[in-house]
Amino acid sequence: MTPHGPVVGLVGVLTLLAVLGRATGLGPAGWIVGVASGVALCSLLKAGLVRASRRRLLPADRVTLSRAVLVCGVAALVADIVAGTVAGTGGTDEPTGVLVALASVALVLDAVDGRVARRTGTVHPLGARFDMETDAFLILVLSVAVTRDLGWWVLGVGVARYLLLLVVLAARWAPWLRGQVPARLWRKVIAAYQGIVLTVATAGILPAVAASVAVAAGLGLLVLSFGTEVLTLRRMSVSRRHEVEVLAPRPVVGPTAVDARVLP
């Protein structure tokens, strides 16, 4: 039986795009990116559910799915605004305002799904991964939006998570990179900061200099977070290897070996 949750998510994305089309005049670029994001959401979530042998979403997953639908709408608006800028038509204030509103709701819901999972006793690795990837995609699309005002260097914030993922996938020489570090509150705060500061920068309520400093600080904190994560994984790998060496049985020298040493 095919899980129906991903299909509901795709329908939600298409419905949101239709509403955005009427409200902001969503163009071809927005529709293409929005639909592509919705299809990717549906496909990846379905694959995750099948891999976890689950047929339905848990309560917290439904909250995260709602966030993911909103993020797909944000991606559509960002694509439309960037395409309009490139074409020389310029973006209106209305799409940007709607974009900021959708991103803000998605950020607020980010504080909800974890609490729902804990209160309902339905914490699951798939839900945690779903939440993390939704956050990463929101940060990516917001960083693209902010490049219009602050420059392409802001993309470093959005692509950092995916660069680390590529390194982990390609690191056959270092399988320890594929481990999982213990959750830390300060890392979650840094991740939340990225979405907040990029949303504020997108809204244009800060002077360019202040926005640049705030986003650059976020990039620095992100590098710190990923750097300490890599170091932690390395230390865990070395510690495990040391434990294996200590607990490994020592070779026993049998009588034959002893005789072989004493005989001429």
C-alpha cells in the first residue's frame, strides 16, 4: 500500500501554488520550481516512509509536512522574483511580502513539530531527518533571495549543508564521517538563526551593512557548527577503534609455537 502522506503534500503544494498564482501573479519560473519542489518532496518522503517500513505520517511529521509545503511556496516565489530581476522587470513588494510571511510561518512551525513528537511519544529518526532537510531547503532558497541585495557570497549559508552531505557521501576514505553526532542545543540554535536572519534580510528591514554583518555572523557560526561536528565524529571514530583494540583477545602462543622458538 502506497503511503498517502506524500500525495497529500504534493496536493498541498499545488494548491498553494494556485493561491500564490492568483495573489501574486506567479510566473513560469515560479511554477516550474514550485512543482519540481513538490514532486521532490513527495518522492523523497515516500522513499523515506518505505525505507522505514511505515505507511503513515506521525503527528509531528504532519506538522513538518505543512512546513515543507510552505517552503515549496517560498522556493516558487524566490524563483519568480529572481527570474523577474534577471529579466529586468524587477520584483514587486507584494511577492516579497508574501515570501516573508510564508517563511515566517514555516520558522514558527519549526518550534512545534519537535514538541509534538515529544509529547505524543512519537520521536522517530525519519521525522528528525525530515525536519532537518526541510530546514536546510528553506535556508537554501532564502539565501538565493538574499543574494539580490547582499551578493553571491550569501549562498555559502545555503549550500553549506549540501556540501557537507556531498563530502560525506563521497568520503569512502573516511567512513567515520557517516556517523551521527549527539544532538546539541547550541547547534539547533545556530540552525534556527540562519532561517531567522535570512528572512529578516529578505524583508529588507535592516540596512545593507547590518544585514551583511548578521548574515556573515550566521555563516561563521555555521562553519563552527559543521567543523565541530566533523571533529566530534573523528574523535568518536578514534575512541571506538581504541576500544576495539583494547577489548580484542590477545593471541595465545601454543606449545608448538613455544617449541619452535626453543628448538635450534
